Amino acid sequence: MDKQILSGLLKDEYIMLQQFYEDIDEKGLHIKGWSITVSIASFGAAMLYDRREAFLIAAGAALAFWYLEAYWRGLSYFFSARIKEIEAGFQGGEWKEMRPLQVYSVWTREYDRSGGKTLRYMFRLQTALPHALVLIAGVGLYFLG
């Protein structure tokens, strides 16, 4: 394959992967926003209608959103493997032997090698907040109420 075409394909693949990787962070912020919205509404309903069960709804929703965010962030790990491969190829000069357009192959290989990453990402601070706080507050207020 022509070196110019190859480098162009690898560059395009890299840019696409980098954009997807950044979009995961944006999705994480959206999920946090949904989580906060549901928890505020549930906390408000619990206090307004004197229904402490709504605190458990907030806690359950926080747990669901926490898992969802961790799932999305876990997916980013598999795309980062290809990003690292492309970067290493250009840093070391091996890019001339690389095969472009291998996103699915690398994603599948990494997933088969290491399994899902959802639980690993659940317990990272950037993923856990604010979901863990809402979960603790919801359960705590239910039992205190």
C-alpha cells in the first residue's frame, strides 16, 4: 500500500477514535446530569409529599446511572488500545507495517483478553461522583426519615 495512503488512513482512524474517546466524556457528563435531575426530583417529592420511599427511588436511579456511566467509560478502554497502537506505530516508525482500519479487530481482541471494564470504572472517582453520594444520601435519608 502506498505510504501516503496508509498514513492518511491511520491518521483518519486515529482522529475518529480520539473523537469517540472524547465523546465518552461528554456522555458521562450527560449521564451525571440525568442522575442529578432524577435525584433532585425524587428528594423533592419525598419531602413535599412526605414519602420517604422516594429517597429509595433516588438511590436506585443513582445506582442505575452510575452503572450506565461506568459501562460507557469501560467501552472507551477498548478504543484506547487502538489509539495507543497507532501512536506507538508513529513514534517508533513501525506505522509503515501497520494495517489501517482495524478498530473492530483490536476492540474485540482487547475485550476477549481482558473482559468487561464496567466494574473497574465504577469505582473510579470521576465516575462514582455524584452517583455514590446520591446513593448514600438516598438510603441514609430513607432510614432516618
